[in-house]
Amino acid sequence: MAQLSSQPSPRWIGVALAFYAFIAIGIAEGGLGVLLPSILQEYSLTTASVTLLFVSQITGYIFAAFTSSLISSRLGLARMLLMAAGTLTLALAIYATSPVWGLMVAAGTLLGLGIGLIDAGVNTYIVQDERGASLIGTLHGFYGVGALSGPAIATTLLAMGMTWRQVYVVLTGVVGLLIVALLAVLVIRYPPMHLRGVATSEGASAAQNLGRSLRHPAVLLTGLLLLVYVGTEAAIGNWAYTVQSVGRSMSPMAAGYGVAAYWLGLTVGRFGLDYCLRRVGAVRMISLSLTLLLIGLFAWWQLPDQWLSLPMIGLALAAIFPATIWLVPRRLPAELVPGGISFATSAASFGAAIIPTLVWTNWHHNNAQQDAIKNLLNRS
């Protein structure tokens, strides 16, 4: 990556900031699944209306998909990440204080925008730097740390007697530390994060590069794969607690820590990914992961009382996203990488909003059919 000065910059500053940014978005996303039943009760929601919280995030993700590379090119990475961190923190603060459901739904757009910009910006920063490309698995491992911490923190604080709003105050504070770190980066003018984009040899603009990347088949296929993958990851993370506690009558503590075990499996897998990529290769690693994922999903469906399937699913999911992102610079010209990663990661975030909604709608519909059958049998 280009530098603003000829002096070498301390590598650890940007890497540490990237890791904490992924912890922050992991916490923001991971805590919601445990808090959903409390939110349902607070606002007297139906199971259909609660899905609006996921749908509202879609507009933010779509905006991030088509603008993150342009914003980074115009403002520089550090300023874009600061804007994204402020947007995400504001969304969580609104979640904690919103007096009406409609305002919380509207804040979902801000949450989607903040997460989408951070995801695209940090992934691009890591994979474009040859020194940092080997850290892609560790980077996503720190997302797992956040996603694991979110439900664990939420479950513990609820057990201590806090309300779901107070839990969101705590999560807001944790994510807000990212703003402080980014302000420090701006003050010291850390050169790599003031980079304003990658130019082509023909001098094409960021907008032209974005347009070219969106017409590249590899970008479109990558976006589709990550949409399905992240949607699956989020659906399990968001709804496993409800399925375990409501559908399978597990205790709230057991259900909450079961979700934490799911994220633990994902986290462990990602911290070992860099080694596996060197030994196995990205494509073979993705194929093995998909096989293990099918086994884990089948076990969770057919053996509901055991504890192994959720961490197995998390372990299976661990490699897919970072290995796919790792392949992007190896499949695209350098000037198309920012736009390609921007679109792919934001398509993934779109999946995180739409697929959990579809899963919940289908699960609720099936439960409603079963209740209707039971009522009919009781009457007869």
C-alpha cells in the first residue's frame, strides 16, 4: 500500500485497530440473538413485526455496498471508519433508549451502514497489504471473539438482573471505544489509513473501478456466496437462542451459553485458519468446511438435546468468509479489489439481514401450523 511518507509506519497500530474494529462489530451483531425475546416482550411485538428490525438494516448494507470504496477514496480509510464507528455507536445508543419500536427499526439502517462500511474498509486494508494478507484468518477470528462475547455478556448481565436496555448501554460503550482509537489515528496521521484509494495505470477514478468490479463475474459470484454464507451464520446466531429456549424448552442460561459455544467454535476455527490456508489451500478449505457444515446442521436438527452440534456448526463456518475474501486479490486486478471487496462484504451483510428474516418467518409459520393441528385434534 502507498504511504504518506517515506518513513516506515508501525505495522501493529493498523493491525490492532483492525482487530478491535472486528471485535466491535461482532459484539454489536452477536448480542442481539440473546436480547430478542426481551425486545419482543418490551414492545409487545408479534413474530412478524420483529423481523422489521432485520429488514431495516438492508438499506444501510446496500448503501455501504456501493459507496464504501468511493467514500474511502474521497475521505481516506481512517475518516471513513470513524464515520462508520460513530454511526454504529449511535444505532446501539438508540436501541438502548428508543421509546417506540419504530425508532428502533429506523436505527437498524444506521447499524447496517456502520457495520457494512467497517467490514468493507478493514477487509480491504488487510488483504491489500502484502504484510497483512496472512492475517485474514486472525482478523476474522477477532470478529468471532466479539460475536462470542456479545451473547456471553448479554446472558450474564440479564442473569444479574439488568434489563435489555441496560445491556445495550454496555455494548454501546464497548463499541464507542473504537471512536476514541480512530480519533487517535487521525491525530497522529497514521499514514496507511490516510490512503485515499488505489489508482489504475490508466488513472481511472474510484467510481470507474467500482463499475468495472461490479461487472466482473468473480465479484458477483463472491457476493452471492457470501450473502448465503453470512445469512446462514447470522440466522443461527440470532435465532438459536429462541429455538433452544422457546422451541426446545431449554433454560435461558443453557440456551444463551449454547449460542456462545456456537461462536466459540467459529472463533477457534478462524484463529487456526492462517495455518490451514498455507497447508490445505483456500478452495479445498471451503469445500471441507461445507461438508462439516452439513453434518453439523443435520445433527442440530435431529439431536436437539446434545451440545456438540452448535460449536461444530461454528467451526464449519469459520473458514468460508475469510478464505473467500483472501481469494479476491488473487482473482482480480489490484485496482478492482476495493470495489470488489466493498460489494462482496456488503452483499454478505445483506444476507445477514434477509436470510434470518426468512428463517424466522418459515419457523413461525411451521409452528403456527402445528398449533392449528393440535387445536383441531383437541376439538375433535
